Amino acid sequence: MNALLEIRDLDVALPLASDRKFAVRGANLQVARDEIVCVVGESGSGKSTLAHAVMGLLSPALKISGGSIALDGRKVSGATAAEMRALRGEAVSMIFQEPLTALNPLMPVGKQIAEAFAAHNVKLSNDEVEARVFDLLHQVGLPDVQRVAKSYPFELSGGQRQRIMIASAISLKPKLLIADEPTTALDVTTQAQVLELIVALQKEYQLGVLFITHDFGVVADIADRIVVMRQGEIVEEGTTSQILSDPQHEYTQGLIAAVPPLQPKPAVALPEAKLLRVRGVSKKYGGRRSLFSATTPTFIVSNNINMTIHEGEIYGLVGESGSGKSTLGRMIVGLADPDSGDIYCDDEAISKTAFRSSKKLRRSIQMVFQDPYSSFNPRIKIGPALIAGSIASGEDKAVAMQRARELMELVHLDPGALDRFPHEFSGGQRQRLGIARALMMQPRLLVADEPVSALDVSVQEQVIKLLLEIKTRIGLAILFITHDLRVAGQICDRIGVLRKGVLVEENTAERILTQPSHEYTKMLLDSVPGRSWR
């Protein structure tokens, strides 16, 4: 192999107090020109550490303690900071996982792309730099490039920000492109567009690509070779067809088995009793004066929505980012009011005012948020965090704490961990804690807003099984908000499809996944990564 990137026996040591000695141990990996190598593994497997080591961006707490990294025949492990700055951009470049935090919020994105030319002393006039920036924005498929170049990151969508990161990464035509989970938080259509773009650019520039991901659907669509990492070590490597069709290591087999197939769970008869009714609900944002402009643009996020959730039903709400899924969820839990229409739980109308005044409503409907870490106070231990709502409702502290212990067992966590802080739990454990906190109020309806979108496939599978188990044991109804049709098919009884605030289709999960009637639903299904593989 004519290796562009060659990693030999690489060790990256962790601090002494860590749960293992090495973040990366004895890693050997090669990436050739015009090749896409996907590194797959769960959180904590060492994937991102490997990528940061190549870029010379390791945390000060991490040290390369053995082995070597060579890029295009030049040894980069042990290079000075000045030498690495010269290599970044021209020899190797990186697309980071979260573009909103990687981009400067105080600078227009066009200027951020242009910085690369100044940093590497590229001799171009201002007009030439502007033309290059516009050309790059056009290459990554952004419309109205003059407007986009003047925009700040917060004025762009997630998919647009990721395209800005890609434009910046290819601005100096590097030989190696590292993509660290670039599509994890994107909806399926945007994800498909970004993947198509990366593959097209890789072919156009004959790049070597090191693609970090935990999504085997993505891997199936783009990889030439696959490297599987577990707890810092590479446990398996092979061509895409070899790994996906005949994995040899039990860890790889487990990861692939955890990927939900794009098929519905067996249909069940729904109870006749209706728990939640949404009637003609509409909601818009904007259209008001602000400090920055005379009138802000108006966005319709819910447009005459009608839907019903039965007792004990899991109802899936799917659609792209900006389709209005989360806004509808917020209205159902009383965090926002509709501009028109009504929402009822049994026969009680839901509104922000009603939630403040009705103890019954607050108990009946609870929410599990997408990011459990930011939804917990980092300064409050888990025990007090779980029982706060119950105590505020007048429940005895000892009774509430006993139920918290029981719920910890229900979500398969140690009750002894109630004395720990949120940061002492993994992402999957924190999501379980979010579920336990919602169940503390003994609700009849759980609104779960993208509860597994950022989790590894194995942890995702565990949380889905947990929700199904809880639903079966206590007869809970769930509104499951997601952009992942694979997940929706595994957990939902019925699915509603939202597009730009309109409920364009509603049916059983089986009908939606196998016989969709609306063109938008068909497009969502066609965009699912790895659809032909699984």
C-alpha cells in the first residue's frame, strides 16, 4: 500500500488516575491516497484520540508514549508546535464533530475560511481571496454564497455549518482529510447530503480520508476499509464487505447486531382510550421588532396539526431539523403555548398557565430531553435532582427518595449512585437518569425528545429496550421524537411525519416503513444511511 498516513504501534497514555492506562494502545493503521478508512467504535474507544494525535491536537493530559505517526513519508509524532501549524491545512485538515463550537461565533464564516490563506502566507489579493471563498462555498453546495459568507455561525443551520467546516478544511487542498463524527447530530437527509459531498470531494481531490464514526449505516455507504476500536485497541480491520458480511471479532459482531434494521416491530392493537388530543394546533415564531432589525422573519413551525395518542401507545414523530417536532413536544409539556388550536390530556386543556396551576397535569406529562448532561444541574447530586419535583409537589422526602432508589433499579443503575454528580456518569447512564427523573412524577405520558440521537448503537439499543420494558411494565404512553426512522421502526406503534410544520402522513409504523404514501416520507426513507446493507 502506498500509505499517505501511517501509524505504527501508537500508544497514547492517560493520566494516572484514569480507569485504564492508555487511551490508544499499540495502534497500527494506514490510509492510502484516494481511500476512505472508517474508524468505528463506541464512545471511549479511542477513535477521536487517534485523530487528534495525527493532528497534533491532543489534550495536555494525554501524551504519545510510544510508536510513530508519519504523513506522506514525514514523521509528525514529536513535531514541534510550529511544524504542526505548518502541516495543518496544507498536509492534513480536520472536520470537527460540532461545527457550532468549532467556528468563531463573533466572525462571519467567510472571514473564517479566508484566515487559512493568511495563516499560510498564500499570496493572493483581497479580491482573489474573496473569489476563492465564494468558490469554496459553491463547491460545498451552499446557495447565495455572498450572503452566506457574511453570515455568522448562529445564522446558519446545522447542515450549513457543517458545510462551512468542510469548505474551510479543503481550502488549502490537503492530502489527508480527517472527519470526526461529522454527521452524528444531523437528520437523515442532511446527513446523506454531507456524506455525498465528502465522497465527491475525496474523488475530485484524490484525498485520503480518515472518517471517525459509530454509525455502521454511514460506514456501509462510504468506506473502502473499516478499522474497529475497543477500549483503545484495534480489534479488527478489513474491507467494508469483509467486516459487514463476516465480522470475526465478537465486539464487531455485537456492534453490527445492535444496528436497528429498517423494519417495523410487529403491529399491536391499540387501546380505545385516548390520552392526548392535539386539535388544529398552529405556532409561529418571529414577525416582531427586535434590537437588531425592524421586524424579524416569520417562521411557521406548526401548521394546523391534528393527532391523537392512545393510552399505552408509543407514537413516533419524525422529520428533519426545523420540521417542528421539538416545538410540538414543548407545547405538549406546557413549555410553549400554541397560537391557535387546543391540546388536551384526557379532558384537561394544556397550556403554560395550566401546567403552573394544575398538579395533575404536571404529574401526568413529563419530558426526557435530548441532552441529559445539560438538563441536569452539574452542582447537584443525582439523588436530590431526581426527587426535587416530587418534593415541590408536597411529597415526603423519605418517600420520594425510596421511589428514586426503586427507579434507579428499574433503569438498571445502582441505587448507591444517587450520591454521585452528573459528570460521573456516561452518556448512556445520564440518559437513563433522565428517564428515571421523568418517571419520579408517575406520569401517564412521556415526551422523549431525540433521547438516543447522540448515543452509540449499543447504548442506543439498551435505551430503546429500556423504554419498551418500562412501557410494558407500567403502561406508559410515549411520544417519541426522532429523525431516525430505523429507531422509530423499532419502538413505535404509529408514526407521524412532519414537514415544515405540517403533518404530511400518519399511519402504523409498518405502513410508514413499508408502504409510505407521501413523497417526503419516501425521501426520508431513501436517505437512511446503509439502507441497502441492513
